[in-house]
Amino acid sequence: MAKLISEGTIELDRGVSVYSCAAAVGKMESDGPLGNCFDYAAEGAELGLTTWEKAESTFQQYAFDIALRKGKLIKEDISFIFAGDLLNQCTGSAYGLRDTDISFIGLYGACSTMAESLAMASLFADMRLGEYFAAVTSSHFCSAERQFRFPINYGGVRPPTAQWTATGAGCCITSAAEKPPYVKSVTIGKITDMGIKDANNMGAAMAGAAYDTINRHLLATGTSPADYDVIYTGDLGQVGSELMCELFR
């Protein structure tokens, strides 16, 4: 079973598979360089609904349903859902997944929520607490702006350096099945306050925690950046880019 190998780092020893995955996104995301990687791309951010929050919930539904289809599963196969978003009380997740009738664990990790939900779904799979587990996360540019800054219809001018919250949702289904790719270990991050005051520069605010988490994971697992094909993070801005260059140098 899983064991703690260092502070915050857990090694999984039973072979946890990312059995299926899916992503549903808005138009801006589909027009970007990763456009061909998404399973569903909307023509707009509203999905024909009356609020952006409803649209965000619907993106979660789409991602979850597509992941089930790709894995040739039905919702009754899922033992637990770990899900979160950027809204108060995980509103997007609660309304998006309430009709599944599956045991639900709501999470909030801001931009780390997808990694957080995948970590939890992998740990539950490793402990054989069921057969399949879903990790679901969403965000929506317009609902996030209303939550953290100013409503879009307020007409506030965004600085050119501001991060742009993604519109869309992702879902990974984990299992003990012998099917790559696998989750081998998990490192849980720490709260790292870099003293950033600019609400439009969230990348810099997150950069310290991202650097610390990746660095501790490499040390705990005895690996180096050269051992990995790709290391992904969110958009950490100029501050984060400089920190990561230092780490990978």
C-alpha cells in the first residue's frame, strides 16, 4: 500500500492507472496551441445557458461523461468523485455532478485542484477502496473574474500582464488496472507566501509553491528533471519562469 517516503511525498506501490481522461474547453482554449488535444470544444463560453456558473457546471458534466465513454464505463462503476473549482463552496462541481448519485468529495486548491483531485483519486485506488475513481476540475474565465476581481460587465480594463483563467473542465478516472500511464508517487504542496499583492498576477503568487513542490518531489524520489519527458505547470508568469529555469538548470 501507499507509504510516506519523505515529508509530503507518498509512494504508490500497487500500480495506479490513469484509466481514462477527457477535457472539455471553451473557444479560446480550442483556438490555442493545444486545440487538437481536447475532446470537446465549445463555440462560446456560455453554452447557451443563462449564467457563466451554469456553463462551468456543464463543462464538468461533459468532461466526466466523455471520460466514462472513452473508458467504456458507466457512472455506476465510479466509487468516489473528487472534484473542485474556483467558486464559493465548490458550486460548479456540486451542481455539475449532483445528478451522478456518486459519493462526492469536494476539493479546493485553486489552480492546483486538478493535481489535488488526481492525487486523492490515485491514493484511493492504491488502497483498493473501490474499482474506479474520478478526479474532476473546472474553471471559467468569466465566473472566476466575478469571484476574484470584477464582473466582466463592469468593464474594468485588465493589465496586459494579467493571467487569463481557462474556461473548461478536465476529468481523469483512476483504477488499479494494468494500463498506462501510471501514477507512481504524489507530493503534496505547502502554502508558500511570496508576498504578492497584485490580484492580476496570480502566476507570481503561485510560483513559490510550485517551485517548492517540484523541488521536494525530485529530492524525495531521487530523480532529476532529465528523468522526465515533460514537466507541466500552470502559467506561473515571469517570476515562475525564472524560478523554474533555476530549478532545471
